[in-house]
Amino acid sequence: MKTFAVTVLGSGAAIPLLHRNPSAQLINIHEKLYLMDCAEGTQLQLRKNRVRFQRINHIFISHLHGDHYYGLFGLITTLHLLGRTNELYLFAHAKLKDIIDKQLEASNTVLRYPLKFVAIDPDKHEVILENEFVTVESFPLNHNFPVNGYLFREKRSKPNIKKDFLEQKSISHEDLQRIKNGEDYTDDQGEIYSNDEITVAAPPPRSYAYCSDTAYHEPLIPVVRDVDLLYHEATFMDDKAQDAADKYHSTARQAAMIASKANVKKLMIGHYSARYKTLMPMLEEAQEVFKETMLADDGKVILIPNS
Amino acid sequence: MKTFAVTVLGSGAAIPLLHRNPSAQLINIHEKLYLMDCAEGTQLQLRKNRVRFQRINHIFISHLHGDHYYGLFGLITTLHLLGRTNELYLFAHAKLKDIIDKQLEASNTVLRYPLKFVAIDPDKHEVILENEFVTVESFPLNHNFPVNGYLFREKRSKPNIKKDFLEQKSISHEDLQRIKNGEDYTDDQGEIYSNDEITVAAPPPRSYAYCSDTAYHEPLIPVVRDVDLLYHEATFMDDKAQDAADKYHSTARQAAMIASKANVKKLMIGHYSARYKTLMPMLEEAQEVFKETMLADDGKVILIPNS
């Protein structure tokens, strides 16, 4: 099975705690690493989780509140100091570029590697990255501020050719590719094997959606429908539903309602307000609505299996 | 004894390590807290050392390399989120103001407290702050970049009136102040007590100098002469003296030479390159030249006693 995994590097909200960093996650899709948000301290969280910094080639920032990006400057600088030469792609609101440029200029730093900045349009739902393994979409959330969610969809793999067929026949590389692309196969004797007969469909592609920070927002439902894993913020519980509404954040119950209505497989909640000292009540509140809910926690790794 | 203490919050150089944060120190003078540099993660270091953030009213940044200031944005934001209303003074190179303003603007943040920015002239040695307890001077260091050191001098306290004299006489508040200001005292019978006879001089004022980052720089010697504690960077050892020179950093031996020539009481070295896995050789190198050397280490508290 090819890897599709999410490592939580920070599960807290804006006030940093000793046991809970602000937002950051590492997404591993087929051993390519994507960093999602980068709060202060993310470098150390990467170290704690033994991630080699230079394997990260893409960073996505959901929005320009500090608890989602204040660790970016340190990481950009460390990659430079450690001798990086590979391109680094940074997806974020356009205003971030100016801030980074100002800081590099203030420290007389010319990065040794190309930092490719891709400005995200906060009002659009669109594909922002596509490669051999994945497409990444950005889409608007509903905060008191421009915020994007991101959706990672694994590419559908080509079918696998059945083992017993491979063992019987000596098939050229070109023919293998043709079969994988859906063609039938004709052997030396002219016998035709239908593609269905000699291949097994690859497992369905997996998907992950990241939604932080947002109020309860029903337009999200069609966007994240049927994903394997939905991360949805749950800054508050029902007891602070008014605070949640006022601050354009969600309660645990609201996150679960989105998960339920969107028919996702699993929900992970996080971005907990520092006021909540224990999180079991929060989990229980969400599970009342959507049973397949789990809590984000720093260092937690969620493997998304093939179904 | 009134407190004069330095708490090391970060003792490493630019590459952050799990056990050693980049530069930050907390200086406590008569229970007023001054933050010196503010690398990424300083908020958590303050938490680990159980410092109440809001007690800090003055922050000094030595220079605009990230390992000395990337934690500032998070701290400024946290103070805001925690409801600060008191003024916060920030002393730094003028370019920092623009960076902070850009970030606050990008997050639509209007701080609830006045952030009083004081631009430091990197070429001048001058007093930048004076209050009831302390004067603070900034002075140029010799890096490949504008960098300031800072020097904290405790104000000389007024003399103490001898206990037995206080017990014998009933002295008015006004007379007490006069005696503390150096006047003689005449009692109801007209007997004159000379000021020398009835007072004990307060202990000599204490001082602390912070010098990071800098090459070996003899013009520092008169600036830090006779201080009680000198912090001087020691990024390298003799084995990398050429690297130190090329990068405008110091070796442990060079830090000790400055300490010795300036006749300071104690030297603390820090800002160690991540290449050094054990620091005893570095300490030994410095102690060959200046015996009263100690190593900075995250969480270490140095009390400066009255002599």
C-alpha cells in the first residue's frame, strides 16, 4: 500500500501551550511531504517527529493569522542555512510574499534555493497543484478573515496486472504499459485477453480535507463530500457556541455536523481553545453527531488506509 | 538584597535544536523584567520558566537575524490575545517596525496595547533607557551586519541608615530622606550626627553586558570594562577560528580574551554552533584564558550578587 498519512504537528489554537503547539500538519502522500500551516515552533515539531526538513517541497498556509504561519520564517531560514538548493513551493495569501521579502531584505539574506510563491485566491475553489500522485484544491472557508481550506486527492492509480497472467506470459514493457492503460492483449498465437480479465483495478484514490479556521459553513459540505479524512476545526464546545459564532469559529458539534452531512469516512477535530483543559467532553460532543470522530493531538499520525 | 538575575531562555545559534533554543534571555532587575532577544520559541521558554508574560515591559533586539527575533511576532500577538493594555517598549533596528506593521496589517490586528518602538542607532554607544533602577546602553558590535550589544547598569542606591541609630531616635520621614540624600542630622538637643557616622553605603551597583553576535572586537573592552557579568558569544572554538573570522563570530578563546582584558567579574559564553555536541571543550578553551567563565544553557539562572 502506498502511504497516505497525516502527522499532527500542532493541534492548539492561538495561545501556545507547553504540550500543544499551534497549527501545523505534515501530509505524506506516496512519500512526498506536504506541510500544512506552519505555526511558531513547527521546526521543532518536525525534529521531534524525525522529519528531514529538506524532504518538504510544498508548504500551504491557510491564512495569515500568526498561529498558522509564524514558524514559516524560521523554517525558510533553516532550509537555507542547511544548504537547500531545491525549489520550495509556498501557497498562501498574496500578502505573505511581501512580509517574507521584507524579512529577507532586513537580514541581507538571498536564499540559496528558489522560493516559488503561489498566491491563493481566497474566494475561489480551484486546483492549485497537480503532480503524478495528487491534486490539491484550495477553497474558501468562512472566517472573519480570508481563509482557505485545502483538499488533497490521490490520483487514481493504473490497474495492476494479475500475477498469474504475468507468470504465464513474457510480456514486453510496451505491452505492459498498454494493458495498464486499458487495452486488451493479443498473444503470439493471436489469442485475445480482455483487459478486465487480466487486470485488477487499483484501490480507489484517497482524499484529505483541511478546514481551519471557519465558522459552521454548509457550503463546505459539497466540497468535502465523501473524503476519507476531514480535519475540521473545533475551537469551542456547545457551551461557547455564541463565542464560536462571534469569532467565526466552530464548535465540536458543528464540525461533526459538517462531517455527517458530507458523508466523510473520518473526522479529526483540533484547534482547541486553551480554555479546555481536558478534551474528552469535546470528543463526546462530536461523537454524539458523528461517531467516527477523533481528536487531533501533537505527534499523532493518522494513516488513511485503502478501502 | 535586590534581585539582579539573568535567565537564559536560548543558548544556541541559528539552527534550532530540541534541547537548545536560539537566542533569548530574561533579565530581572529589582523584579522588573527585560527580555533580551526573542528567537522562535521564546514564548514556550518563558512558559517553561514560569514567567508571567505580561510582566515584561521592555524588549531589546540585538539585530535582525532570525535566530534573534523570529519569536517576537508570536509574543506580541499573545500579549494582545491575553488582554494586555500596558505599554510595551521595543528597542531594535528601525527596519523591524516595518516588518511588524506589515504583519499586523496582514492579520487585521490592532493591538490592544501601545507598542512603543524605539529605533536603535547601530553605530552609536548611548543610553537608550533610564528609570528608577537601571540605565541601559546600546553599543555597536562587529558583525557582518548591524548588531548592537546592550549594557544594563543598576542605579546606585541611596545609603542605608544604621539600625541602632534608627532604634535610638524617632526621626521624621522628611529627616530620613535628608539623611539618605547625604545630609548630617541634628537632634532635639542640638547634637549633630555626621552623615558618615549614621549611614552605611549601599552596595556598589551591578552591571550586565550582552554581546551577541560579534567577531573579536577590542573596542568592546572599554565599553564592558569591570561589569559583573559579561555574556559574549562563542559560536566556535579554536579549531574553527577561520570560520569565526569569515562569519564575524567569535571563538570561546576570543570571548575569554575580551573578558580578561576588560577585567569583568564573570563571563558567560553561548550561541554555540550546532556542530558542537559537547561543550566542555569549549568551556575549557575559554577557562584557559579566563577562569571565571561559565556556559550558557537553556533554563540556567545566574544571580549577580552584591559584592
